[in-house]
Amino acid sequence: MIWMVSSILFVLVCLALIGISVYVGWQLTHPQRKPVDASPDDYGLHMENISFPSRSGDVRLDGWFLKSPYAPTDANPMTVIMSHGYAGTRLEKGLPALALAKSIVEAGYHVLMFDFRNSGKSEGKITTVGFLEKQDVLGAIDWVQEHEPSKICLIGFSMGGSTSILAAAEERAVLGVITDSAFSQLSPYLRDNLPVWSNLPRIPFTPLILLILPRLIGINPHRVDALAAVDHIYPRSILFIHSRDDEAIPWSNSEGMWSRHPDAFELWVTQKAGHVGSYHMQPEAYTKRVLDFLSKFNNHRNSS
């Protein structure tokens, strides 16, 4: 009798743990949408509302194209495509992205800002932390090439930074990438840091979620591998920005990617800033780093 009761209790506990893991994993891949409640008009920027398909063709994405009135008329201009972080929108309010976009536009570069699938005003019902979002960045590149032909640079924040690396590795039209607080490999990152996002104890929930979730939603986290992707970007340039005090994604993620090709890559490590918090702490220094990186491609533009 005791054996039977113990067995029943054991099964019930296992089912409860699996149920909690499925629920939390589902919530992580179906975060609540945040509103796009600010506008380029608030920063004196002229915008064009745009819509385009992800390169995978399964969803349409919503965004803005900010055309710079200061772009060179005697050469092929550059467009900077911005990619936001997990569960955010094109606004990336922690910066805010529109403030950085204003500086980039005033420096003579066009800017494309958009919402990933299942974010902001874009279509889609699932967030895959880079697995499908890579196709969204590639869709933004396709829009630029079709509607505003120009050289292209990518800038991404957190998940958007990792996803930008994945996209640039496949798309030779990208001249360079800027990442802020990116993770290097999704599978080991989740294994080590999932409690930050799930608010659950590492044991037993992290192994359970990582076992169940990919099968539940049909993704392969091992394919979200920015560390391997940087080898396909080299010798093109990447600027890695990361705070040493980032508690969500350790700065060693950026250091590891930078160290693969330090002759072509740049690493700026800041202090005392939270996740994607370096711009907020040092807006002038951050903007200068970004614009100095973009200026390296002036020769590319003039030779086009």
C-alpha cells in the first residue's frame, strides 16, 4: 500500500514538473506583445511606414524607413537596419532606439526599424529567439535591396544582435554588423542562464524546459549559433558592445565572438550598465563608436 501511494505521488510530482515546464516554456516563446507607442515624429524624423515579408514568406513584418536628407547624392548611400531584443519592439525603449536612429540619420545614413515576428505590429504567433527571426532580418535586407538600393549595415540589440550576425553570415550584401549585448550560442546560453528568464530553479526546470520546448514548437536551438556564424562574416567587420555588469547575458558571450577574429572585429566593454544599458549610461560615447564604425564604409560607398 505504501509502495502504491509513493508511486502515485511520484507520478503526480513528475506530471506537475512537466506541466510547469511546458507552461513556462510556452510563455517564453509567446511573450505578451508590447505596443509601438512612440513615433519618429517625436524626434523630428520623417518616416515612411513599410511592410514586407520575412524571407521565409510565412509572416509580414511592420516597420519604418527613415530616409536621411543628409545622405550623399554622389555615391550609393548606406542603410542601417536595426533589430530589437527579445519580447520588445522596434523602439528598443531601453536605449531608446529612436534617439540613436536620429543620430545615425543626421550623420547621413538611412535607417530601417521593424518589429520581429510576434512583436509590435508584425504578424506571427511565436518568438523563437533567433531561429526564425533570422529570416525576418533577411526580409528587411530584401526590402532595402528592392526599394532603396544601398549598402547595408546591421545593428542589433540582445537577441537582435545575435540574429543580425546569423543573417549577415548568409547575406554578403551586409558590409558590417554592430551588436549590443548579444549571446553567442542559444543552446548553451539557455542551459546556463534560463533561470534569468523563467524565474524557476535551475534544477529540475532548466533541463525539462530545454528537453520539451524545442519538440513542442519545432525549433532547433543548436542552429542559433552566432559563434560559428562570425567565421562566415570574417573578414567583414563586427563591433561588439557589451557591459561587464550585464546580468542577463554575460559579456563573455561577446568576448568569445570577438576573439575569433580580433584583427577584423572590435570589442567595446563598458562598466556598470545593465543589459543593453551602455547607450543609456554613455550616449555620446556610444553614438561616437557607432558612427566611427559606420564611417569605415565610406570608401565602400564612394567606390560603388
